[in-house]
Amino acid sequence: MSFEPAAFNAEAVLASVADAVVVLDDKMRVVQWNPGAQRMFGWTLADVLGRQAPIVPDERMAEYHAVLERVRLGTPMSLTTVRVTRSGEHLDVRSSYNRLNGDDGRMAGWVCVLHQHTVTASEIELEQLHMTERAQLVRRLTDVMGDINADLHVDDILDRIVHCLTELTGADAGGFALIQGNSLRLVSITGLSAHLRGFEASLRASLFGELLASGKTVLLATDDTRTLSDLIWSDLEGLHTIALGVSNVQSRPYGALYALYSRRKVGHIELELLELMAAHAGVALGNAMAYQEMVRQRAHEQAIVDASADGISVLDHSGRVRKWNRAAAELTGYAFTDVVGRPPPFPLPVVRGQLVKHRMESGRWLEILLADITGSEERVVDFRDITPAKALEEQKDLFLATAGHELRTPLTVVQGLSTTLDRHWDQMDDLQRHEHVGTIADRAQTMTRLVNNLLLGSQAGTGSLVVRNGVFDVREPLRRAMTAFASLSDKHELCLELPEELPDVYGDPAASDMVISQLLENAFKYSPDGGRVTVSAAEEDGLVAVTVRDEGVGIEPADTERIFERFVQLDVGDRRRFGGIGLGLYIVRRLAREQRGDVTAHADDPGGTRMRFTLQSVN
């Protein structure tokens, strides 16, 4: 009588098994979950299908990965462990793991069978021994990683992690490979030849690439399952096993920690330690990188603050200086050591966003702004030098007052004489009429000259002066100017000193005429008591220099450049005594420079002023 084996339905078999049976695919996702698993843990098949099994507590996750990785290589494993139910209850279970192969003989996943386990006294003793050893390893790992976390230099951290890896896992050699784009670079090693440091390989073709593609956290490769001799790790003589774990920084793969074995076998405990160390390495590296980024950012911010032309200070909650940049010291004259822990040496705005203008004892004007630093009780003070702007503001005020005065005087005369002529024309004889009309014409000419100077000043300020340069004889405008000014004052003696030979110059005759006339006018104006005014010309090192000397009030050395600014007049005695709007010398310097020349002012000895107008000579 023959016996025929019965055909059984696999799902029916799974449903009838009292134990929990969980089948995982090669990505560790649940594909089968029998009723026994539902009864034991509370989740239905629909709850867990296609997901990672939710029954592994966080503290056992590294152990779980290590066991699955060992089983993947074909070694069934059984161990007592802890699993968690849907309600959060922790169960002592006995777990058995087997590799599941597909029809082609290749690994398709895992089969896990779990049943609740009442621990016997001997098992309790063994478990306690195991837990004691485990606790010692965890404490050692904690101490090691705590020490490593105290280091904030990335390269040092990697070297220490790799060294500690061999100590804790019993590996014969180790290394850390860093992801760089599509490549993998070996940045730290121990137990291997020094020339391997810096070695680069394709990430995709590496074991690490295989690990990343699998979605797992650890990988085990042995010479039983694949050839290892083609890898750089074969530098370790007798290499038979490579274990590696992924290190994530900010939830992204950063690199891999490798443990290499040539003598001893590798169990799930070593894999568990490797995964824990790789995870801790990611944390330590993340901390170090965050610290270095913070240092870099602070250095960047400090460089910006130090390079700022504005004074910048940080105040604490009491308004005392904590930070004081270089510009702050330069603007105020106070070094950091002078102000730290004290209030700043100027008043602060009462209202946030308000601008305060303050004049320091040095005469420098500051514009001060105060703002809060979000998330702290500190405040930042920004202050800048507005002395030039303040001076320009004063100069403009002076210009408006001066221009108004200069225009009002001739306008008053013109208006008065025009009204007199209109009302009393018939009562006046021809001589009186001619005198009044002549005075009106003279005052109108004065206003025209003033307005022309204003227009020229505006053009000079925008760089739009029209100058037509060419070659000419500078003696001609000198002679014309002498003729025009000779009869203007009976208190001044006007002298012209010209050499017998003088080379032609490059420039604009009309512009040069204006420059010479303005210099003569100033010589007369600032020598109100009369005296000699000397005009001379001479050749000097490729230049022709025209010099106008007077014996007047003179000039202070500090004013020899300032008088060429707009709206600036000499502060000598009663400034209204000399009049003017402070544009003449500003205009002539720009006219001279448009001719590739210059005008400079010098105090003369023993008194008076010497003005020097230079043009390029043409030989």
C-alpha cells in the first residue's frame, strides 16, 4: 500500500500555528502576519502589512538588526529577548529566525517565530550574566562615546571612533569611509597600511552602496558568501569577514564604520555594538560639525563686524558694553578695555528705532541707532561718523545765508534805484539818470557773476565742466588779467614777472583766464589794507607754474586744502568783511584739473598767501 503526502494550504498552516509567525521581505517589511501574531501583539495584518514590524522596542533595535544580518548569511538563530505589544506591554519572548529563500535560491526575506517565554531560574541566571556583560559593554560604549563627544574636531573624532571600534568589538582592523558625492573616501583607519588613508572608490559599487540600497543599518559580508580579495580591505591578511554600519548626520547618510575580522568569528553582539557605535559616531560628528559651523559663522560675523565702517557694540541687559568692534574704538577714541562692563560713552536712543545725533568731545559727530537682539536681553548699538555730513549741512546753511546776503545787497540797490527812476524820472537831470542806470548795471553785473559762479559750481560738482584743451601761450591770459585788474584798486600795487622765454602749455585759454582772474580777485579781496600783488610764471620740471602772491591776511596750514571745498571761506576776523559764497576756489581747482593741471595754496613768508596754478608745458 503506497502513502501519498497530503497537499496543505500554506495560509491554513500559518493560521493554525499557535505561535506568532512573522514573515519579512528583504527590506525587513512585513508580508505575512498570522493570527497568532495578532493575538500576541494586538496588531492586525492590515495594520502592519508593508511596514517595518512595530514589535521591536527602541532599546532592542540594534540587537534585532544584528540578528537579522547574521541570519541573512544562512545561520538560523534563536534567542530570548523582549518585544512590545500594541498597548505598550513588554513581553519576554523566545524568537527564532530563519532565512527565507525564493524559487531561484536567492534570499527573499526572513521567517520569525515568536512565543511567550516563561524564564526558568537557569535562564534567568544566564540572562542576568548576559545582561551584566551587556551592561558592561554599554557602559564602556557610553564612556567611550562621552569622551569622543567632548572632542570637537571631526578628524580626531573619526580616528578615536575607529580605534575604539576594534577595542569594543574585537575587530582586527577598522576604518571610516566618508561619502563625497558619488564617491567613498577612506578618511580614518586602524590596523591597516597607512597608504590606504585617502583611498577613493565608487560609492555605488561598494559594500556601503549595497547597504544603502538595502535600507538597512548594518551589513555583514564573509568569504563564504562572496569574494573579499578584490576589496581594498584585503590589505588585512586572512580577512574573512567585513561588518559595516551606516553613520547618519542630521538624518542623512554621512559615512560608514567598518570592522574587519581575520581571526575570530563575528556574532550578533559585535554587530549590535557596531551599529550602536556607528549611530553614536553620527551624533558626535553632527555635534562637531555643528560646533565648527557655529565657530565659522561667528568668525564670519565677527569679520563682517570688524570690517564694518560703522561702530558696533553689544550691550547686556543692564546696558553695559560686552562687545566693541574696531570701528567703535576708532570713532570714539575708546578701546574695548576702556568701555567693557560700562555704559557706552554716548547717549542711547530712548525709543527703539530712533536716531540720536551726538557730538563727542573730539568734535566728531555720531548718529546712533539701538536695536534689540531677538531671543535675548542683549541690545546692539550701531553708530556712524556723520561729521562730514554735519559739516556739509553747516556749509549749506552758511551758503544759503551767504548767497541770500550777496544777492540781497545788489537787489536792494537795483530795486531802490529803479523805483526812484520810475517815480522821479521827470525831476531828475540827465547826469542823475545816467548815474542811477550805471549803478543798476554794475549791481546787475555783480548778480550775473554770482549766478554764473553758482552754475559753474554745480557743473564742477557733477563733473560736467566744459573745457577745450589745446596748446597756447599762457602769457596772453596773464597780460589780459593784469590789464583788467590794474585799475580796480588804488591801494594795491600789481606786478607781473615773466621770463624772456616760456614754453607753451597744454590747456584751455578761456578756463585759464578764469583761474588767473579768480586768483587775482582773491588776492585783492584778502588783502583789504592793500599792498603788493605779484604775478609770476616759470618753468619747473615739465610744468609751467603761475604764482599769485599777496601781502594780506594769510592762511593757516590747516586751511590750505579746506578752502578748495564747496561753500568754505576763511575764518579770519569778521567773515562778512570779505563776502562771497565759497565757490571760487572750488571752481578754479576743478578747471585746473580738467586741464591736467592743479591749483594749490601756501602760506607765504613773512605774511600773505601764495597761490600756485600749474599746467603741463609743451616743448
